[in-house]
Amino acid sequence: MNEFNYQKQDKEIDLASYIKILIKEKKIIFIFFLIGLLSGGLIAILSPRLYKAETYLEVGKIYEEKNVVAPSQLAEKINSGFYGLEKIKAHNFESTDLVKIEAYSGNPQDAKDILKATNEMILKRHNNILEHRRDLLADLAKELENKIDNLNKNNKDTVMLEIKLYEIKKEMSLIEPTSVIIEPKITSAPGFISTIFSVFFGALAGLLLSFFAVSFKTWWKNNKISLQQS
């Protein structure tokens, strides 16, 4: 019990002594704190300021159950740089036709322009695929109509051809183009909070370094003579 009390007293004495040392060396602490504070502020000012823009696309359909391209595949193409634009990434929401595309730039207008250019390329590519499909179906429909006109209405082949024609026209009506659900807009910008964090962590780092410097100075002062003798 007595040994425990002695240890407790020693710890209290050590803590009190250390606090006295910190008060005595307050100039060193203040200098390191100030350096850390200014460094954090400088980092916040000089760090690249990135703006994030977002846009949402809904991938079109060739017919009811088939997309122009699988939404997940479109996201992979964008992320792989298929469309030749950097600083963009895409994400497909599982079991949906939605694809979110993000762009990053130091200029907010550039971030939006990158997404606008990406949307235009995707829409143009998908529209070409759909136009080709539409033309193909239109040619088939015209061919069937000509065959039906040349057959007797009571002919059983006429009924089959009319069913096929109906299915083709239905398929044409189910074609849906890829569309922009949400136009490019800025959703994230460098803010006051990030600057405060940089300054805070800079000041904290300076404070910790000052404690280390004071401890080293005290240790050196207490051991200098013995080290020189050895």
C-alpha cells in the first residue's frame, strides 16, 4: 500500500515538474504552435481546389428488356477512358438504368463542360445505334406490308404476316433513347470547413512538436555533462 502511494506521489511530482518545464519553455511552444498554424494555413491556400460536378443518364432501350448498352458496361467504359476524357468516373446503380457521372476540376465551369461533352458523345453514339435499329425495323415492316398487299386477305399466310408486322411496329414503339435525367451541376466545392481542418491539424502538429522539442532540450540539459565525459 505504501509502495503504491509512493509511486502515485512520484507520478504527481513528475507531472508537476513537467508542467513547470512547459510553462518555463512557453516561448518554444508558442513558436512551434505559430509555425504549425501558419503551415496549415499555407497548405490550405496552396492546395489544389477541386470542384466536383455530377450528371445522371438513363440508358435507352432497343426494346422492352434490352438496353442500348448495359448500364454497368457504360460505367466501365467511362471509367476506363473509352470516351477520351480524364478526371471523370461513373457509377451504375444496381438493377437500374441510371448512370451517375462525376467530373473534377479546379474550375467549376470546366467540371460542368467535361460532363456536357461526355453526355453529348454518349447520346450521339447511342442515337446512332437506335437509328440503325429503327431503320432496320422500318425496312422489315415495309417489306411485310408489301407482301400482305400482294396476298389475298383470306390467305392464312396473311394473318401470320400481319402478326409479325404488329410485333415489329410494337418493337419500334418501345425504342427509348438515352436521356440526361439531371444536367451537369456542381455538387461539391472547396469550403471553409476544409480550411479550418488544415489550420487546426497544422496547429496541433506544431504543438506536439513543441512538446518533443522541450522534452529533448530538458533531456539534453540534464545529460549533457555525462555525455561529454563519456
